[in-house]
Amino acid sequence: MTLMQLSALFLALITAIGWLNVRLFKLPPSVAMLGAGVVGAVVLLAAQTLIGPFWGFDAVQTLVRKLDFTQAVLGYMLAFLLFASGLQVDLAEVRKRRIAVWTLATFGVILSTALVGVGVWAAARALGTPLPLAWALTFGALISPTDPIAVLSAMKSGAVSPRLGAILQGEALFNDGVGFVAFTTALAFAVSGAAPHPLHTAGLVLLEAGGGLVLGLISARMMVFAFRGLHDHVLAVTATLTLSVGVYVLADLFHLSGPIAAASAGLIVGSDSVKARMSDRTRYHVEGFWETVDQVLNAVLFLLLGLQVFVLPFDPREMGLWAAAVGLSALARFLVVVPWGAFFHFRHAERGASLVLTWGGLRGAVSLALALSLPHGPYRSVLLGVTFVVVIFSVVIQGLTFGPLAARLSKLTEARD
């Protein structure tokens, strides 16, 4: 199948699924696309089991196997999606909550990695599943960062206060860079057996995350300065498109964090001060273009995520470990955010702040993309199955219930006031 045929197929699928969702189901778009992918894959698998191999099953399975999900997410989509996500975040509010954002995006990821890793290792031992501590820590590292795409999708349906919303969005934009360093460090430990040096790891986090942030901020400021006074909306859209890809590629060349560079550049371009310098026509076209990019790529991403059911190895004997991983991931998230939740509860009367920060910390496609990049070996299949189950639970269960939960807690806060 050619690239043009593949593009036409996926655009037709997301259009049809989107139409059905708007007309009938009215689910969050990410949940609808993910659900369509999973249900479609399960139906085809069941049909293949009942009636034997047939052309439709073989064609779809071959197509999914040929698609490199890790490269599609980390190599192509992430730059655009993080830039688009940054445009939607209130920079002024994130600056006010910068201490909470940065502590959760750095120390929070590291602490969660340790809690989830040790917990899953202990659970695997209790359930009789062979999983060394180093590989359990690798799972902890890839599942601990919250997914900016899933978080921002859930935020659209939740009545979250600006304070907590800024923390969830800002943390999700910036913790991927720290998560990547933690993942590569844990994976190196698992493969080689050589324990990482804490100071060396901290230096890598500071260099990659801090360098990506500086690169994104400076590049965005330079673009804004160069295009001041110009009101050509086509040129403005092209410039933002170039910026999103450019900082991501440059960061990769200099071994800095591409996700943080793209997200920070989007934050600057989407800030109120920069928008105020644009003409209404230019702002309308820039925002419309990136909203379309965000919606289309999100749809493709979650549809691809659901279709991974075709190619991932699942062993029913590991269901106990799947359940344990889901519970441990949620528990670790709660323990990480509870100090800040308590602060906002008592300082700003945010009712249920810890629960909102816990349930709003969704995991998504980035975690599965990292899991699929694991080298082939005896523990890869175990980690792939566990990661997929945690991601599905997060996107579907947390994604569907986060909005009603946040709205309920918001009403309780208003009633108390």
C-alpha cells in the first residue's frame, strides 16, 4: 500500500468514526478513536478465530505490523502535537504555578518511577511472573510521565480550576523530557546490569530538559521578533509550522529534549502577549490551522493506538500483573501529587485537589511508543502487555470519568464557599 493510499484510508476511517461519534455516541474524540481501534481489532480477531484466516484480517494485520508506531509517534507526530498543545495552555497561569509544575515534572517522575518499578517487581514475584527489578524500573520510567495529548483531551471536558488545570497541563508538557532520560537510564541498567550514577543521571536531566526549554523559548522569541508587524496569515502559519519541526529536529541534533523544545515554543506563540500583536485575521488562521492539525493527528494517533491489539503479545496468565500495574500506577501518582494537593486544598480551598491531580494524570500513546522501542528479549512481551492495559485504562476509564469527577468537586467547592 502506497503512502497516498494509506493516508486516504486513515482519513476515511477517522472521518467515519468521528461522524458516528458526533451523531450517536458523543464520547470524547480520543476515547472514540481508541475504542474504535480496539473494538475493530477484537472483532476481526474473533472472526479469524471462528471462521479461520480471511483476506480482511490478514490485510489489516499486515498493515498494522508494517506501521512503526514508535517512529510514527516519537519521530513524526509528537513535534506537531506538543506545539499544538502548548498553544492551548495559559502561559501566565503556568508561570504562577511553575514551582508545582517543575517539581512534579522532575522529582515527581523520578519518585513515581521508583514507586511503580518496585511495586510491579514485588507484584510480579508474588504472582510468579519472572521480572527483574531493573526491567520493572524500566516500566516505571516509561509509564510515569503523564501524556500531554491525553491530558489536554481530558481537560476539555472537565470543569477544572485554572490553578489545577495549569499544573496538569504544564506538567504533562514538560515531564516527557525527564521521562525519556529516566527511561533510557533504566533501560541501560536493565540491558547492561551497570547501575546508573545519580549525579550523572541528574546532569543528563538538567542538560536535556533545560537545554530543550532554552532552545524552544529562544527560537520562539526570535520568530516572534522577526515577524513583528507582518500580517500575512499564510506566512504566519508557515512560520509556526517551521518552528514546531525546527526546534524538535535541532534538539535531537544537539541531544536535547525535543518534546520540551516544541512544547515551550508553542507556549510562547500561544501566549496572550504574542497573540495581541497579531491581526485578527492572522490569529484566526493560525489558531484554526493548529486546531485542525491537533484534531486530525490526535484522531490518527488514538486509532493507531487501539489497532496495536493486533500486534501486541497478550498472555491471559498475566492478568493479575495487569491489574496490579493499574492500581500501582494510580497509587504512585496519588503519593506523588498529594503534597501539592494538600497545599491547594488548605491554601486555596480547592476541594479534592489531590484526587483531581491524580485522576487527571493520564498516560497515553507516548508510554506505549517507548515500550515498543524495547529490545527483543524475555521480558519485552510482559512489559508491552502491562503498558497497553495501563494506557487503555487511563485513556478510557480516567478519560471518561475525569470530567464528571472534576465538575462534581468544583460544585462542592462552590457550595462550601
